Amino acid sequence: MNTDQAFNLLKDAGVTESISIQTVRRWLREGKIKYEGGNGNRITGYIMENTDQAFDLLKDAGVTDSISIQTVRRWLREGKIKYEGNGKRKTGYIIDDTASKPSINQNKDEIIQRLKLKIQAQDKHIEGIEELHENAKKILIQQRDMFKKEVVILKNEKSELQTETKDLLKENIELSNELIKVKENIRHKYNFDSTTQSNDYSKKLGLSKMASNKEMVAEYKRLLKITHPDHDGNAKVFHYIKSDYDNFRNSTKGK
């Protein structure tokens, strides 16, 4: 291969012109190119022995592996390289498909392994989320059941309060009626005239003639409390009882 062929080779592989010139000159000094081209008239057809030689030259010129593979395959299809290499070159490039498959398969296996690890990590993450979801669900169900029980308890308490209220209202009505009856009896018992009054205090109080003064005082106080205007009593009856009580107290002072 002469200088013109080497120069065209590098240009076709995408190497810049300045680098191609420097590389060709170096190859000429190192004896990798046997002779120079004639008068600068470069020949278009590349003639190389095999793919291994093409890889070695491209690598020595600084071309990347991926571009070298594409370029060498194209040259082989175009007939610019006579034979395929035996894969034993020192550069470690692999041109034939059968030799490249293990590397590709190895890369695929690595990718698959990494994807499997990612999937496992995602599965664990999903399991953690599902566990949190289940725990939260259980807590919410427990709270719901507790609230339902509280609602039932409150309804029962409300029902009991309503029943107690009705009973209290009924009792209040009965007490009011009883108080009315007591007040009516007092009015009838103490139908006082403004001019005449009886001195039979025990009889007016509805007590026996043998009742003590202490018993009569207690009865007077009870009647005064019932008939007091502050307790919805009759003011006139209260006045009569109070006057009668004062007379009774005056009559017993010297005794």
C-alpha cells in the first residue's frame, strides 16, 4: 500500500486531512508503507490483505472502535479488502459476526441482569407500599368500627335522656298538681275572716289537740314555705298564716 492509498483510506474512515497527512508520514518513516505514490495522483481503489490489517491501521490512526467496525465491514463489502482476518490480531478487534456475538450476548446478559435487579428493587418498593396501605386500611377499619360503637352508645344515651326527661316532666306535672291540691286545702282550712279568728291553733293546723308547740311551729313553717309568693304561693293565704303564726308565737311566749 502506497501513501496515496493510505491517505484515501484515512479520509474515507472520517479522519481529518491534517491528521491523515501526519499519520501517513509516520507510517512511511516506520516502514508500514513501502513506497510513496506517484506524483500525488492517488488511486481510488484500496487494496488490503485482510480485515485485521485494516483494523490495526485504523486503530493506529486513532479511529474509534465503533467507526472502525463500520468502516471495515463496508470496505469488505465493497471489495477493498481481500480476505477476512482470523481474529488473532494483537489489537483485539473482532470483525466477523461469529466472533462478535459472545461480546454482544455478554452485554445483553449484563443489561438483563441489571434490569432484573431494578425490577427486584421496584418489587420490594411496591411490597413496602402495599404493606403500608394494608396497615393504614386496618387502622381506618378499626377507627370506623370504634366510631360506629360510639354512635350506638350515644344513641342509647340520647334515648335514655329522652326517657328520663319524659319521666321528670311527668313527675313535675304530678308534683304541680299535688301542690295545687295542697294550696287549695290550705285555702279551705284557713278561710279567715278579717275580723274574727279562732285560737284553736292545733285544729287549724290539722293536728291533734295533744300536739306540742314544737310540732305546731314545724307545721306553721312548712305551710309558710308552701304558700310563700316566691314559691308561687297565694299572698293572701301566706299573710293569714303568717299573722296566725305570729299570734301563736305571742301566745306561747309566757308559757
